[in-house]
Amino acid sequence: MQNVIVRGIAEIMRDEMIMQDKIISVLQDEPKTIPEIAETLGYPSHEVVYWIMAMWRYSKIEETTVKPDADGYFKYKLK
């Protein structure tokens, strides 16, 4: 069994500025869903959600479609 380290919200949000640059780099070539971004960065999806929502709130990224894909995820792209 693999040990899983669960980080608190404050700790996740402390990484926000560092992760923004990494997420921008991941989204340079093509739009991606949160699970795709998480896999590329090697972070859990639940942490990536916080960073993506912060970037969305400050208009750094946007959804590519009005409806989510078949799995319920939007693809995000840089604004």
C-alpha cells in the first residue's frame, strides 16, 4: 500500500503562485482538463482544482466550451 500525504488547504494555496507558472506552461500547447493537468504535473486533481479556480477567478484561464466533456470536465486554456 502506498503512503498518501494529505495536505491542508492553506498548504495547497501557499503553492498557488509557483503552480500558476507550471500550469501556464502545461496549457501553452493545448487546452487540458483538470485531471490531464494533474497527471502532467504529478499532483492530485483535488489540489489542481484550487489552483485552476484561482486562475479562472483572476481571468488567467477560461473554459474552451460551454458544456463539460463526457466525464464532466471542462478543458481550460490560457486567456
